[in-house]
Amino acid sequence: DTLWDLAIAEVEKRENHEDDDVKPGEVWEKSILFMGNKNGGKTTIILRCLEREESPKPTLALEYTFGRRARRHNTPKDVAHFWELGGGTSLAELIRIPITSHNIRSFAVVLVLDLSKPNELWNTMESLLQVTRNHVNRILTKLEKTNPEVAAEIKQRMWNELQRDHPDYALVDPFPIPLVIIGSKYDIFNEFDSEMRKIISKTLRFVSHYYGASLVVCIFTFYLRIEKMNNISITKHKSVSVDPSKPLFIPAGLDSMSQIGPPPASDSDLGKITANTPLELWKKVFEKTFPPKSFCDLQNTKDPAQDSQYAEYEVDVMRAQKNQ
């Protein structure tokens, strides 16, 4: 057989294997929640995923859209449910609406971090992931009583990306559902001082590896592919990219603490820092270079009633009369 014959056989084998558990006419569904910094580019990414040529609009609270795509010709179209959380961290409690016990087996989270605002990066990441993890854990606790097999399957899946012989197996704390971390506004980030870029890149690599997440830092030249709706995958690049001077692409489970290295600080500075966990140590080192800003997302949230894109003449007239 030629190389092409072998390649064709391998593809056919994978496709047939994928369809082993798919009944004829069955439609796969996948739900994805996009969250992250305000004005960080979440809507733009979703529009790219759906291949829609339209200008992004500001997200109001929690918005929903969907996409449909067939795996092959003359097959039912699978459905991808896209949820987008607006308001940065101010509306984090709305996360409980899209993530439920009914769809948790096919749910994934995409965290979009605005690299042009490094002083907000850690707070945004920590707040949103903590709220999401707490909510998912509450769902899993209930499932352990009502459907223990599903709960066990989800918990086991957390570790699928990390082999037991991985040197960091005991050092990480995988997120309970699939997680992708995206660093947006790479063009602005690329203008930063090289040392600043190195600190941000190493920190994102550590956080992603710690949570068992995939990491993508680029100028939106990637695509999320919904090939089979119980999996989320990123377009495969030729190789893993970890060079901080270039776009980063690291699928879950393919990084390691030894490759990432220690937190970017001198030995004397590290010796002065008191931390109970590696995550806390990286946080303190990162925030020493990029002190967190004391801000409230709600202060910058515009009144949607004054937004022209939500104008409804009859409603607005009645509201004006009431106000008067």
C-alpha cells in the first residue's frame, strides 16, 4: 500500500468507529459557554465559528445562538448551542442557567482572556472559573445520588487528557468539564515588552496545564470544529507551539511543569512569597508584575434601555409615559 492508501484507510476506520454509537438519524448536540473579559472578543469568535459575516454587537447579560452542520453528505445536521456571558465577572451567577444536569455530559467552556488588559487577567480568570466549577460540582453532587454512572463518567473524563504516567498527574486539578482558554487581542499583546509577554505566556501555560485545559493565543486564525457533538476540538496545527514570541497552541495534556519552568521571579523574591499551593504562588508572582485593578464591571455596564439596538417603539413610549 502507498502512504495515501494507508491514510485513506485510517480515516475510514476512524469515521466508522465514531459512528459505532450513533444510531441512524440521530443528531448529536453540544453546548458551549463563552465567558471572559468585557469587550474581549467573545462574540467575534462565535461569529467566526458559525461563519457569519456580520458585525459583533455588545452582549447583553446572557445571549444564545446555535449552529447546525452535517458530519457527511445526506446525514442529519448536528447542533451546537452557543451561550455567551456578557458583563465580564459582574454577571457570573448567570452561568447556572446554561449548565444543567441534562446537558452537562455534552458541555464545554471557552474562557476568553483579553491580553491587552493583563491587570484584569487573573481576577477575571479566577472569578469565572471558580463560579463555574462550584456550579458544576453542585450538579455532580446531585447526579451522584440520582445517576451515579453519569457522575462517575464525567469525573473520569476529567483525567482523560492526562495519562497516569504523566509526571504532573498528582500536581494538577483538572476542570470538571472540557475547558479551552483563549488569549485574545494578540496584536496588542505582541507590542508588549518581551519580558512582559514571557510572564503572561508562562502564566497562561501554567493555568491551562493546571486545569487540564487547551490553550490558544493568536489573532483569531483558528476555528473551533464541531465534528462530533460530544467533543470539542481545535483545528490541529502541525505541532505544539510554546514559544512566547509566537502564537501559542497547546492542546490539553501536552504541556508539563518541567517545560513551563518555575514562576517568572528571582530566587530571592520567590523565597519571600508565602503560598499554600502552586496556583497561589503563580498568582502572587503574576500580580506583583501586574497589580490587579480595583474595578467593578457593573459601573461600566450601560443601561440597555438606552441602547438603540434594543429599541421598541411601543414599549419605549409606554416607558416614557410611566417615567413622566
